[in-house]
Amino acid sequence: MKMFFKIVLLSLVSLLFVACAKKPTPNNIISDTSMLKPSPLKEGAYYYLKKGVDFKSYNKIIISDIPVIKDNPKDVAFDENLLNSISIYFRSELMSELNSVVNKNMGKSSLKFDVSVTSLGKEFKSLKFYQYIPVGLAITAITRTTGIEDKNLVIAIALKVTDSKTNEVLAMVVDSNVKKGFSKNQEIIFEDIKPTLDEWVEHYKTRMQELIDNKHNNL
């Protein structure tokens, strides 16, 4: 009987969050998500792109240090060395690959990319709304009822592109990725996360080239 009530409570919590899952959650880079719309290129991603931007006028991309925020500050599966490795690697690869595209342009302006890993954690397989709500909140609700399920590794990012001179916002993205099948006590290593970072680097490198070539008007 006790287990029955736990299952019922779990179901009610899940329904509550799903019912509220209408818009992506704001973060420290993108404060107004009302400008975002679903990406036709990737399920679960949202974007904004200013119309009429000539991306050929930019030949340099600047990326500041990338903060990495884990959902549960006490989660030892994500130690400081891992967070630093993610930040350094992601920034280095984005800088290198994106600049390899824009440095061929004739223009002399610069783009500033503000990037953050806004969510890094493990969640239960039954949660399908990770891209809308703080994952830590969902984990807290679920772990109060059961702790026996395996989890997924969830990574979410926010990205904002501005003109470095005028600070005008030209593009914004929120995106997320899931890697399945982690046990609740499994340690996370950099190799678990690197494929997702590489996928994002390649994706946004391709999108940048297409924006320069006027092949697409979305991200």
C-alpha cells in the first residue's frame, strides 16, 4: 500500500510538470524567452534570429569563459575538474571551429558569443520535460518517492550572439541533449559528455556557414 501511494504521487508530480511545460526556462544569458520559437532543425531546441543580418560582415568571433552549472551542487558525480574540462574544451572548440568559418569573410566586425552550460545532471528516465524546467527541481520531486530507477545524463546550453560593437542581439538558442542509461551512483567522466559538446560545435559551425551563405533563416 505504501508503494502504491508513492507511485500515485510520482504520477501526479509528473503530470503537474508536464502541464506547465509550455516555454523554456529563462537563464542568466537569455532573460526573455518569449522571443524564442521551436527550432525546425532539432527537437527540444528553441531559437531567435534577427532578420536581415549580413553575417558576411563579421570575420571574428569572441567567446568568453563558459560557466557550467550542475543541477545539484552536492552531486559528486560532477566534480570541479570535470566542470573545468567541459568549460575549457567547449570554449576552445567553438572558438576554433566558428572562427574557421567567419575568418574568410571580407567584413571586419566581430561577433560576441555568450555561452553557458545551464543544466548538467542526471534525471530519471521517466522525465521527458527536462528542456522546460530546472532539472534539479524534477530530481528532488522524484527522489522523494523512489530511488531505484536508472537515470539519463542531461546537458542543456544557452547561447546568445551579439554584435561586439553595438551589443545588439542577433541570435539566441537554448538546446539540450540526453544520454541514456546511467546508474544512480555512476561517476560521470569527460568522455561521457564530450560527444554532446562535439555535436553542438559541429551543428553551430554548420549553421554559421549556412547563415553566411543565406541558405537558412533559422538555427
